[in-house]
Amino acid sequence: MKPRRQAKQSSPKTADVKRVDLLFEIGAEEIPAGMLPRAEEDLRLSLEKLLAAENLAEGTTVESFATPRRLVAHVRGLLPKQEDVVSEVTGPPKSVAYDSVGAPTRAAVSFAEKQGLALHEVFIIQTPKGEYLAARQTKRGRTTDQILSEILPRIVHDLYWPKTMTWTGLDGARFIRPIRWIVAVLDGKTLKFSYAGVPASNATRGHRFLGAAEIRVQGFADYAKKLPANGVLVRPDERRAKIERELAGHAKKGGYRVHEDAGLLKLVTYLNEFPAVIVGDFDPAFLALPDEILITVMRGHQKYFAMEKRNGELAPHFLAVINLAKDAKGLVRSGHERVLRARFADAEFFWQSDQKCRLADYLPKLERVTYESRLGSYRDKVERMRAIARWLAEQWYNLGMQAAHVSEADRAAELAKCDLVTEMVREFTELQGIVGGLYARAQGEPDEVADAVYDHYRPVGLDDPIPRNLIGCAVALADKLDSVVGCFAVGVVPSGSSDPYALRRAALGIVKIILEKKLLVSLSLAIGAAAKALLTHKPKRGVTPEQEKQILEFILDRARFVFREKEGFAYDEVNAVFRAGADDLVDAHKRLVALKAIRKSKNFEPLAVSFKRIRKIIEKANLADGAGHHVDPALFETDAERELHAAVRAAASKVQTDKRAGKYQEALEAIAGLRKAVDRFFEEVMVMAEKESVRNNRLTLLAELLREFTTVADFSEIGADDRR
């Protein structure tokens, strides 16, 4: 029997088929708010993927929502059953299936029996190889409720969570929190399945305090109508809009404004099922503490929004989002005020207690705080940071950047980690760095040093600001370089989603600081300086040349991401510039800008094609880049060779001059001007001539062309979709 031919789906008029909707809800104990946005998205993507695999996705719309107690999906436009699939199976050739008088042979009979068909139901088809016996099989589509009853438990099981709970004796069922109910309603009918011992039903639950314990629903429309009446706004955008509206209303009423905090707004949106905003007050005496500490206490521990006066000063009030409709008697408000007063009192005590000694006096205590077991303590890290920061400041000072004072960079690096052992940071870990900067300023350190300590963890993301002064940039780069180089040296290399020391973020920070501050930094030399610090300071561990190359490529990979995703350069443009070298990121950016501009010229794309051709010829001939070989004009046999050689020499001189002056667009325009000579060369000259000396001379000419004109950008990369 021949292999099965590609299945063909029958095409009934599905437009006439009544489509159905699915309501699916997983009800559980309160899920951590920070995990809900991803879970919400995973639920939608999983449904879309599995429905597509079952040929049920066409014409459907999948939405997903989340609250602390539920994950919800609504699928609109499902077909009530799969379409039937018809396929043809080819059997033996006609000449084998029938004898000379047309009677079926044993081969034909066996083929029909194997397909479960009578002999008269098989037929002859014409194929490119001749006539063959064939049979038609129809696979009946299953009903959608049968399919959903299979895939929904699988979706629940496969949802990603950082941590999960498992249930013994229930086939490995797992979820982030205990599942209390499951709703699965298709076209008004309850699906039949269970997960973690909980059967699917049409009964959901309302708000824990404001709603009914059991609410029967017939579908999503009914669900969306009944849930708000039972204290649940299931759509996160509705909850967010309500919170924003009430925050603004309360602030306006008092003549204040809300301290902007997008992360906190997102968090409280997923912390509450029926949010309401209330106003609280605190003792104005606490305003003597720095704003950063007050805001962190309100935000980090209590999830409160700070309020500001019109001049930006903090007001002695806060806004809390509660999971209740109202607080008519003010009991919730007074409870929040009491808790915040205690937290502020703790912060005030830490502020006063910590400053009984100088910030630098905490340095010896860092010896007892391990950074990484093979990289020593935080005291060891500080000494390495000081060495790297001094090296950077010296480089910049020698280049005329007078703001780079070596002594201040050294002092800021010395103090940068001291706050890790203060009482304030032990209690409020998110204030590390910030507290050090505040203490440094309060204790009379120079502003440049205090600001550098305050800022040295920046940036923590692409949208985060970089350190505000050059000393801060030196310390931040030193910290990040030490982390990346040290971790790579001991084999702690990010892989997949594992990055325990946030090295990707550190590398991204290095790139962002250099580009935004336009710093003259050789990445390879900076990595070398960090490697030297690791070798000369505890734990005195060496870094191999291969590891240094690996680290450089790791940082350059982050730079590629920034140039592509943040700056908007094309993949092939970034690859072209990086192939010409990207050790100096500021210089690479200038070349990218020039390349993007010149790419629009008429000569550019055709010349890029020629450069690609040249590179392939050189690589095939195993000539590398032709270095060490010289073109001999006496071996030229055609005017096209002579013209190209002269054009290369003339353009090379101009390109070198323009490059030294930083005029990269002019340099690229000079290279693009070679198009005519290059085109003529390939039209009139056979590179691989029979005579070896002539052939090698032509190859050397092309290698010289490639070598001379790929130091700004490698044209042969243009058009390549190499997404490295």
C-alpha cells in the first residue's frame, strides 16, 4: 500500500453553522498579584494553540481575565463540532490489482479489506507514476464539548507558575493555590470533566465578602452581568479605570496630585476584585524623613499611593486601595493609619540609629556578607569595584573629561555597598543604594559622591534613568562589569530563563550608560580591567582569553538588542556595523546612523549584492581577507581591472580621511561610488582565470576591496536576515 496522501479537509458552508461560546473559569484561593498578568496571557495563548491543533480556532476570539481568586477565559465563535476530514489512500498499481481480463487480484481484495471497504468502493486514480488503486476515508469530526473536556484540564495543568502545589493521588494535578471551583459552560451546557478532584460546573462564586457563595451562570453574558452585582469586576482594565478615577478624584478634592507609580497601579489592579480608594493621613512630623524612605514604606509594605503638593513636596496623606465597596465608618482607614504610623516610626528609628556611625565604618561588616561563594564577600567586590572605577575615571580624565575625578570615583565605589549592612536596608531592601546616597549626603560627603552612591544600581531596565553624573556612571559600570566578568569566570553564565545574578540586566545597563552618556569606552579594555581586578584582588581568580571573548559577545548581544528594538535599526544594518567592529559602542552608533541614511541611495543595494558576491568568492578560494598579499598592476589584462584598482585606491584615501574625522556618511557615500567600477569588473572579467598568477591577482584585488571598505560597515551583510 502506498503512503497516505495529504489529508484534505472537506469544506461545508460553516457560515451557516450556528457557532457557540465557551466560558471557562478556574477559581482558587488568592493568587499572588504579581503572577496574574502572565498567567492571564498564558491561559489565552494555550487555548488558542490547542484549539488550532484541533482545527477549531478559525473564526474564534479568545479573551482572558484574572482577579486574585480566578482565571477566566471567554471563547467566542466556536464551531459545535470539528469538520469531517476526507483523505485518499493509494494502494497497489492497477496492473497489480487487476489481471489481464480486469478481474481483481488478491492484492486488490486485501487492500479493500484493510481499508474496511467493499471491493466496489475502491477506485482507480491517475498519479504521476501511473494508475493506482485508491480508497477514500472519512474521519468524522468530534464534538467541541468532547474536545474541550480533554484539553481544558491539560491547560490548567500546563499553566506556568514560579512555584506550584501538587495533589497526591490525583494524577499529578498542580496549581499555584488550592482550586476551589471550576466553571466550564459551552452554549449553556456544563462540560463534563474534573481537575484536582474538583468537577466542572456552572456555579461560580462572588467576592469573598460582598458576593454570594454560589452563582449559577448560563454563559459569559450571564456571567458578566451577575459578577459585578456580586462584588467582582472580572476585567482588569475595568478595575484599573475605577482605581485611576478614584485616585484622581480624591487627590483633586484636596488640591493635591498622586505620586505617579505605574508598577503600583498594576499591582493593586490585580490585588483586588472590587477596588475602592480611601484617603488616610499621617503625622506631618514624619515628613522630616527623606521622601524616598516615606514613599518606599508606603509603596513597598502597604501598597499605598503617596500624595504630593503642587510644588512636588510630599503631603501628609496617602491613598489606599481596598477590596471593599466602601469604608463608611472609617474603620479600615484608621487601621491603615495605625499600621503606617508604626512603619514610619520604625523607619525613623533606623534613620537615626544607622547614622550614629559614619557610612564608611560599615565597610568591615561587608566581609561577613557573601556576594558569591567563589567570588568572596561584598567587601571583596567593593575593592574590585574601586579598581575598575579608578581605571575608568583615569581613562576619561586622560581624554579630557575633566568631570572624571579619580579620587571621587574611588570614594563613591568604596561607599556604594556599605548600606547593605544598615538597619534601614535590612528592613527595606528595595532602598539599597538610595539609603547609602542619603546617608552620604547627610554626613557631608561631596554631592558628586553622594549622588554616585545613590545612583549606582541604575539603570535597572531600558526605561530607567542612568546615573546623573560621570562619577556615578563610573561606579555603576564598575559594579556591573565586576558582576558579569566575575560570574562568567566561575561559570555562572545565564541560560534560558536562569539568570540568578541578573547578568543580562547588568550588561544591558552597561550598554545603556555608554550610549546615553556617549562615553568613550573600549568594551574589550574595560573587560580586561575587570579581569585584572579579579586577579589582583580577592579571590584572585584568573579569566581566560576565551572567557573574555565570551563576555564581550554577551555584552554585544545586549547592544544588538538595544540598537534593534530601542533604536529601530534593521537587523542587517546592525549585523553590517558589528561585523566591522563594535568595541566602541558610541562609534558603532554613529556608523549605524550613517548606514541607515546612505542605504536609501541608488548605488547602495546593488553594491551590497556585489560585496556579498565578493565575500563568497574570497571564502571559496580560501584567501581569507587577502592580508599579506599585494596587487600587481602589471598582471592586469583588462581595462575593467585597472579601473577598479584605481577607483579602490582613490576611494580608500577619502574613506580613511572621512573616518578619522567621524564623517561616516561621507565615507559610505565614497564606498557606494564604487558601484560602477565593480559592476563593470564583474561584467567583463572572469575572476577564476586559468592562469594562476592572473587569478590570484584578481582575487587579491577583490580581497583588498573587501578589506578596505568593511571597516565602517560590512556591505555583504546587507539583505541578510541573520538574527543573531
